[in-house]
Amino acid sequence: MKLHLTKAAGNQLITGYGAGWIQVNELRYTQSLIVLPELVIPDWDVQTFSDLTEAHFEKLIESTSGSAKLEVVLLGTGEKHQFIHPKLSRALIEAGIGIECMDTAAACRTYNILMAEGRNVAAALLLSH
């Protein structure tokens, strides 16, 4: 699906997504990634939802520590909506960062809306089931 948004000057915008891929500013990615308004972290080392550990969320915080403080992480859980165990997101909660779980397509759309509103949001997107 191709997405359209007019208010993204200078930011990382999710411009399309489909089975096994996500496009950010017209650059296609085929592995799990993290998208922030100011950068893309293309090497998020998690393949599937069941692979998620506390360390993945700790790495997310470390990877974004040079940026403005995150308000919320949108976790795209793949093709279907799944919830993570609260212990996995403990580092985010302790850092005062919210987390919302949704399927990856919904996370892409929600990220674009929040980013366009000027919110400091991260989309952590899983591409596998």
C-alpha cells in the first residue's frame, strides 16, 4: 500500500508497506527496523514477535539516546496484532516512554500521523509473522 502525506519536510516518512517490506522516503527495507522522525535504524536485530526480549527494547532506548526524548514507541507486531508481556517493556516504562502494540500496517499509518503532528515517536516494525 502506498501512503500519502504532505507534511514531512526533512523527516523520515513511511511512504509504503506490503508483505515483507516497508518503504521510508522511497527507500525499501526488507528487515525489521526502527523509524524515528530524524533517522532510520535499519538493523533492529529481531526477526519475529516471539524473538522479542527485554534487550531489544533496551537497545531501542540506547539507539535513540542522542535524540529528543521519545514520547511513545509504536510496536508493529507483524501481520496480526499481538501484545507483549509487560516485563519486555519495563525499560521503556522506567524511562517514561509509552508503548503501543498494533499490527505493522497500523503502526506505519499511526507513526506518520504522530510524526506529522510533531510528536517524538518511534515505530519499531517487525516484518515477519
